[in-house]
Amino acid sequence: MALNEALANRIREALFNKGITNVEEKKMFSGMCFMVDGKMCVCASDDEMLCRVGPMYLEALEIHGIRGMIRNGKPLKDYIYVSPELLNDDKTFNYWIDTSLAFNKFAKATKSKKTKAGS
């Protein structure tokens, strides 16, 4: 998977149009992640969008075109991939952006890994 610049630009524009100002961009998950208030919210990777949706994770997995995120062989709850077919529709695209932003208010920031002294 590689960074999809067009999708990253679309996400960037959507966040800007929604008035989201505290956005940091980080290269993660083989793409570009958009951190909102210091928390991973949405990522552009290849042709899919990775969304952090929280408790509706299981419900979302029942939708055709949505798949869960697997990391180190284990499913990561709260995270889903939205297929390119679903992203073609602006209403659906914005629904997943809005859903991710809504959960972001309650999501916990990932603790940064501290290195040992002298390492």
C-alpha cells in the first residue's frame, strides 16, 4: 500500500471545510494519517480510507465495502477501512469523516513510547 495523494487531499479539504483546525499530518499505516487534537482520526492509504469510529466498529463491519483493521494478526477494534467504491459517493465519504470526528471527541490519545535513559 502507498499514499494516495488524491484521497489525502480530499480528506484534508473535508477537515478544513468542517472547520477542523487542530490537525497534524503523520505518515503512518503506509499512508497519511490526520491527527485531530493529538488523536488519530482518519488516514489515506492506497485507495482506502482508514477511520477510527469507536463503538460502532462492529456495526460498521456489517456494511458491504467496510473491513476491519488487522495489526500483527489481531483485529483492532475501533478502526475500519472504507473501500474506494464507498468513497466515490460524497455523502458516504462525508458520513465516515463525520463519524470519525464524532468519536475523536471521546477517543483517547495513544501514549507516546518513552525511551529508557541512556538508550
